[in-house]
Amino acid sequence: MLSPIAQRLAERDVLKWVIAITAALGAILEVIDTSIVNVAMPDIQGNLGATLAEVGWISTGYACANVVMIPLTAWLGHRFGRRQYLVFSLAGFTAASVLCGLSTSLMMLIVARVLQGFCGGGLLAKAQSILFETFSRKEQPAAQALFGIGVIAGPAFGPLLGGYLTDTFGWRSIFFINLPIGIFAIAMTIVFLPRDVVGDLLRKSVDWLGIGLLAVTLGCFQTMLEEGQQDDWFASRFILTMAAGAIVGLVFFVWRELTTEYPAVDLRVLRHRSLAAGSLYSLVLGMGLYGVIFAVPIFVQNYLHFTAMQSGLLLMPGGLASAVMMVIMGKVSGRVDPRALIACGALTTVATALLLAQINPDTGTNSLFLPLVLRGLGSVMMFLPLSLATLGSLPQRDIAAGSGFYNLTRQMGSSIGIALITTVLAHREAVHRSVLVEHITTANPATAQRMNMLAGAFAQHSADPVATHQQAWSAIDHLVSGQALLLSFADVFLYVAIAFIATLPLLFLLGKGGNKAAAAAAH
């Protein structure tokens, strides 16, 4: 059933495009919020008087709640209706955002972020499933391109927006900005999305055990990833407990969902080869792409001493390149085998990572411009065709469940990638530092020459020879630490390139993005 306004738009054959914009609004809210908050963490920490470990739970709580909800979106949509569920998610996300902005304590903020994560978890997957259910196979590339502009460009523009709002209006503004956008998205959903037919809604028993096991499995796994590096991974009893909870929960969850008549998460959709292979590749895609976009700001802030605002500006050209390429891909994707486009995108990303692996002490914004633009182009060349190749061949009844699982793997890939990069950076920095320190001795002529030069410079400001000697050693130690950090980043980018090359064979398992049954179901 359509509202009068929607009916008039349907008669002009433009309603589906308005629905695409409506669905994309919710997804953009969720995607940008994830990156925008990270920029404001130092200000939140100082304002609420929290330690670094405590403030980390602002992101951990959101991420855990988010990943738990993603695979449940199909079941919730079937049970309550996709329109009602989307309206509830948008309203809950907006209300939780306001609550975050009004928080007067760390605990209140963490609870509000968990609520925000629960409500926002389904926005991305549900938006994508709505597009596949609304558009025909022929129109899918253009629809997915419109949707993908926000999803791909969001993480690039998020830090810039977050930095500007935090510096100009304070950290609370990054949450309050969601209020007008959320209200607009709710109004759009109510007016333009068709009402669900009551007879189509699922009224079967609720799989509470499956939901509980899912919460334990993903909650423990996400917590392990978020807190692992900080707690020294498996040297920590807490991390060991989280790992055990994730493994045991996963075993019982899979058993439950495959044996119950009405599962909360329909794992049987993985019988579709394209979905299984696409989800696995999505995991790698999330690890590599979001890992790079995570590593670059850390590099420029820690080594080049950029501010959050400068980091955001650095990422902007790549975001603009993504938006332009998304429009181009929307016109090309329907005519070219998506597997070929994904391969081109993967090789472009490999080139990006190899260029970034060449960083050196003279690396600046000019050196990073081309790799980040290539990263923006390559990500789109993979994102859009992969969505079509993974979900385009599914029967309409399996699209919602397939979309939820596909988006879950990308989200988990992002979390795994960030955890791996954080760990590898720390490990490789220690390794490189130990190797460099072996050559920093007074017996080394280069070291002795640098020591004498630095000591002479410091002696101009101090008459104490012992103090100048210590200052000279401290300066050399600082240089060694910086060089070790630089080399560790180069290693990370090289590993990303290797990962994308190693997973190219998965493309042979993907479909071409549709079949006759899927095309008929999509009309």
C-alpha cells in the first residue's frame, strides 16, 4: 500500500529512486557515525575525565551491539515489516544519538552508544536488501551506485566532518547532528516506503535461544578484537575468556540455527555459492580497505603530526574519487562481468598498498595524494560489483538474509583488519627498533658523528656536558623510534597488498550477478 504522494510518484516511475535515496540516508547515518566519533575521542576523554581504556568502550560497546543486530535484520524485517523496522531503527538511532550528546558521565555515554549500535545495526543491511527488492536486475547497478556513494565516501568524509564539528562546536555536536538528518529520514520512510502487507509478516515463534547465542558469539568476538591489543591478547585472562565464549557460542549457534524450524538467522542461505564466496571475499575487502583507511590517519597523525582536521582533508580527494567512480560504475557494471571489475579493483588496491609501502622520512601530503585517490577508485571497483555478484543471483526470498550475512562479514572484516593492523604495527615497530638499536653504538662512526653534532647544538643552550650528552641520546632515541614506526607502517601496507593478491582466486567462485530466476523475482 502506498501513500497518496508515493502513488503519484509511482505513476511517474520515480518512486523507486526516491526509495533508494531514503534507504541510503539511513545507511549513511550509520556508516559516517562509526568514523566521526573516533575523531572526538580525545575531547570526550578529557571532558568526562576518563582513562584511555575506559573511553575505548564508547567504540567497543557500539561495535558489539552493531554486529549482533546485522544478521537479525532479515528476521526482524519479516516479523515486523521492513517499513516498521526501518522506522523503528531510525527513530531509535536518532533518539540514542541525542542521548549520547546529553550524556553527563562515561557510563551514560556508553549505554547510549550501545543503544545506538542496536538500532543502527540493521540500517545498512536493510537498506541494501530494500534496493535489491525494489529494483529490477537491469537497474541494480545504478541503484547500488547511488547507495554506494554514501557507504564508500562516508568513512573518508567522516573524520573531516568530525574534526570540524569537534573543533568548532564541541564533541557533543557530532551526536546532535544526527537529529535533523534522522527526523528527515524517518519522514521519508513513512511517506515513500510501501506499507507491509500484514499477511506477509512472519508470526511464528521467536528463536530466543538463537538470538542469545548470537549475542554471546558476536559480542565476545568483537570485544576480543576491540580490547585485544590493549590487554596484550592471549596473555590476558579476559581476552581468553572472550575467545572461549566466541568459539563455544559459535558452535552452539550454528547447531541451533540449522536444527530449528524457524531460525533467527537463516544460515541455509549459504547454500548459494555466490553468497558464500562473496561473503568470504567481503571479509577480506573489509580487512584491507577499512584497514588502509584506518592506518593512514594514524600514520599522518603519529609521524607527520597532522591534526584530525588535516587528516580528514587528506582523505577528501579519495572520497571524491570514490563518488565519481561510483557514478561511472553504475553505468558500466551491468555490461561487464563483475568478476573482471572486482579483479581490476583488487589490483588497483594492490598498487595503492605498494605505493604506500614506499613511505620514507620525506613522505608528505603530495606523496600520499595518488595512493589515496587510487584507493578510492579501487574500493568502488570492488564494492559495487561484489554486491551485485554476491546478492544479484539470489531468489528474492533469500535477499534479506543474504544481505544481512554479507554486510556482517564486511563489518567483521573491518574489525578484524583494524585489530590485526594495530597488533602488527606494535610488533613490527618493536622488531625494527631492536634491529636499528643494534647499530646505534659509540663504535659506529655515523652514530658518533651524529652524537657530536647534537651535543654541540644542545651545548649552545646548556653548560652542563652531562645534560647535553643525555639530550643528544634522547634525540637519537626519538629518531630511532620514528624510523621504526615508519618501517612498521610500510610492512602493514605490504601485507595488505599480499592479502589481496592471495584472495584473487575466490573470484572464480562468484556468479555473474544474476540469473533468470533472480531477474524475474526482482521485477
